[in-house]
Amino acid sequence: MPAPTVPHANLFSVFPEDLAKRLFGQAAQTKKLAADEVLFLAGDPGDGCYRVEQGLLKISMIAPTGAERILAIVGPGGIVGELSTIDGLPRSASVSAVHDSELTFVSRAAFQTFAGAHPEVYRHLVTLLAARLRDTDGVVAAGRFLPLKGRVARALLDLSEAFGQDVGQGRILIRQKVSQSDVAAMAGIARENVSRILNDWIRDKLITRLSGYYCPEDKAKLKRESAL
């Protein structure tokens, strides 16, 4: 079973802020999503891209059995759906809200008009796509070689990189509430296994949970668990 990982938040925030403001500016439409609401499904027509202004989205693949594999979690500043702005093909993955979210949307036509005037936007997209390809290489390796604990450690480390706050002494507070089911979908293993591993690590004080937020207490040890 493959073990999808969570690309770092900055991989989805590749547009400089001034460029993003112009692209997702007055011509953009606002869209709000409630928690668990679907933005689009894999196979839907690709009509534009979205920028996360508030909240949290997850990019997933859904198996015919209904099992979910989370490919990425994207927070404020992140962009989703950009592939379809390039090739006009259907969505390659599904996106839904983890929490209540607010997005801005730019149509493919508007994006292409903007890119015609600002061709540097393509350079930033290439950076994003290259980073995703590198992450995919890591996903394949993790799925083949990491044990269950290593997959969970990798998911927590990726969340720490994307949404972590250093609170000192090697402790990283993940500033987003993520359920055990979401961690399981990121790691590509059963929720029951994730629950057991997290409970063991909480007992051993490798991680803590503060008001629903996970906090890795020893990042170096988690890195050793996740090493290939």
C-alpha cells in the first residue's frame, strides 16, 4: 500500500505575494466551503485554479473501494487546480475542505490572459511541478520500504514542516487540527494502526496532543523513524 506524503506548504505558495495578489485580485471569484465539503472530484472538468485564503484543504485520490489517500494538505496561500489551467484536462485528484475555508477562483481563460501579460508565472508553476515530482519519488520509496511507524512519522514530519511552530527544545506544534483518519490517509495505513502508534508515542512522550493539536516532542527521533 503506498504511503502518500504531504508536500510542504511553501511548495503550494510558489507565487510571490505581489504576483498572487494581481492574479487572484479583482477578477477572482470568492468561494466558501464548509468542513468536509467537496471542491471538485477527480475527473471533473478543469475550469480554473483556486487559492486558499482561509482554512485547510486536502488533495486526495479515492479508490474504487472508497478508501481515501491524501496526497497533500494545503493551507492559506496554497494553490490547487493549477494543472488544469495549463492543459485544460479534467481534474487529476479530488479536493475537499478539512475545515471551513474561503477560496478565490481564477478561470482558465483569465489565468491564460494574465500569464500572457506576466509570463514569469510559468516559471513559478514549473518550480511547483518539479517539487511535486520530487515528493512523488519520496512517496514511492516510502511506500516500498518504510514500516508502519515510519509512514506515520513521515506524515507528522510533513505536517510539521507545513504547519509547524517551533516552541523550543526540539518541540514542534502543528498549528492545524488533523484527525487520526486524516493521518491514516496520509500514511496509507489503517486508522487503527495509526491510533495504536500515536498512543504508544504519546505514552513514550515522543509526541503530545494539546487541545487537539499534535506536538512532536522529539523531531530528531521522528526523523530516525522515517529514514529509509
